[in-house]
Amino acid sequence: MRVGMFLNYAGGFREVADEVVELEQAGVDLIAVPEAYSFDAVSQLGFLAARTSTITLASGILQLYTRTPTLTAMTAAGLDFVSDGRFELGIGASGPQVIEGFHGVPYDAPLGRTRELVDICRMVWRREPVVHDGRRYRIPLPEGEGEGTGLGKPLKLINHPVRERIPITIASLGLKSVEQTAEIADGWLPMFFHPERAAGVWGDALAAGATKRSADLAPLDVFASPALAITEHPEQVLPLVKPQLALYVGGMGARGKNFYNELIANYGFEAEAALIQDLYLEGRKDEAIAAVPDELVRAVSLIGPASYVAERVAAFADAGVTTLAVTPLARSSAERVALMSGFRSLVG
């Protein structure tokens, strides 16, 4: 199983880059750089590529709507080039709060856009003239009212990419999107993965997608991104995870339009998910955080003594997880490096 880590660079990215060098030396396999509505991930990934030599660098995630598919492909090829073939392209639809609220772009057809973007990226990396006539993207853009000038012509990437098949990981939660991910992607990144209940939510969708999966694709790389703390006092650490769960379950979308709320409800926490959302949307955030059950936090995290964490790692593996890209709960760079080094040894 690969051991990875999601970066939190609130303290300054240059300092975090120094930390990544130490993490690489400690045997961490992968670093994922998020891109929500903070600094862009691309500039930081390029900076990390120059500072490291072996660790895999992943975008976690680039949103579908903020770059054209062709630019996404160019960016991935560039990052793969400067990292000597160590880049993995993580993409996802994000949500209307970010896409429409921050970028001012309509949030439409995430399923269709994802498939077309993947097809176009792979065409670019193969250095084929880009010709695509899809429902969401038409390349070259034809002449006509609301279209183009008609002067565009099919072009292929000038450079020769390091690889013509850069791994693509898709962040998805909905059943149709998970099925499509299992069909077309190299990796799948769900959020709040519950090892004992994930199959009940996504098992049929993953199986359906697998039946349509191309034979030239390797088995799906399944990511999980739990919080991590190796401690003899888990009760002191569990509350640190609750604000994020409350934010996503309660605040990331309106009632009936919150993917994360639906997921937690499908895990068997229907009443709790409804309560958290009610409290959060009423502005009672502290109460929403307090309403997050300890049982849920334990299930989707790796928090406890080393022996317990090892048992939970085995549970994630039994559930099909092949990459653990954790969020270490530590107060300093030195503590994070020590925690990740110990976790690397524990996972084996």
C-alpha cells in the first residue's frame, strides 16, 4: 500500500517544501497538493518538483471547470516533465459553492465534462491532433453564431511528453460518477471513506464500472484520505476532526444538494447528518461540530495507539484501498515528519 499525505501549507509554502524533502527521505510515497480557493496547486507542484527527486506529486484536486481540457492536459504534461515522470493528475468537479461562487462559472454536467476531459487529455498526451466533437467541448471550435470564427485547425502538442499515459485520479462520490470513475480512471479518490460501509454505498457502482473498464487500464488505485494520529489518548484528538466533518456534512451545499451529507446518511448516520446540517445552516456551527458522533470520526480516521492504527490500516486494505493519503494531526513540521515516518514503518 502506498503512503501519501495531503499538504496543509497554511504556515507558508516554502517551509512546507522543506518539510516535503524530509518526508521524501522518510519514505513517504506521495504528496497531494489541494486546490480549493487558495493558492493554485500548479505553481506549488512545480516548486516541489524542483526540490524533490523520488516522491510522487499529485494534484488533489484540479477542478474541471477552471481550465479547459486542453490546458489541463498541457499542465499535467508540463508537471510530469519537470518532475521526471512523477506527476499524477487528480481532477474533480468540486461543487457549485466554489465553482459558481468563487470562479463565476456555471456548474453543469459534471459527469459528461469529466469523461470528455479525460478523453481529451489522453489525446493530447499521445500527441494526436486534437479533434473532439462532444456535447460540452468542441475542438476545433466550429464557425457559427455563438461558436467561433472557423479559423481554428486541429493542433497537436508541440512537446514530447515524458509519458503518454499520465495517471488520472478522479474525486467522485455520487453513484453514477463513481461508476464512470471505475470505468475510465486510473485512480478513485472518495472523501470520508468508511472501510466497513463503503461497499454498501459504492460496491455496485464500482462493479458496474469495472465491467466496462478498458483492458489497457491497470486495476483501479483506490485512495482514502483519513486523518492520522498515533496516540495513547485518542479521545483528546477525535475533536480535531469534527470541524471538517461538520463543515462538509453541514455546510457544503444546500439541503438536498450536499453530496457529503448524503454519503454520511448512507453510512447509517441519517439522523446525525440531518441534525448537523440543520445546526450548521442555522449558523450554530459549534453545536454542529459537537453533534458529529465519535463513532463516525473513528471509522473514517486513523486515530489511536499504533496497534489500533495498524488494525484500521488492515481494514482499509481489506476494503480495497491501495493508497492512504493521510492528513497528519501534528502541531509542527518535526512532529509531522516523525508521525509520517512512523506510519510508513507501520504500514510496511
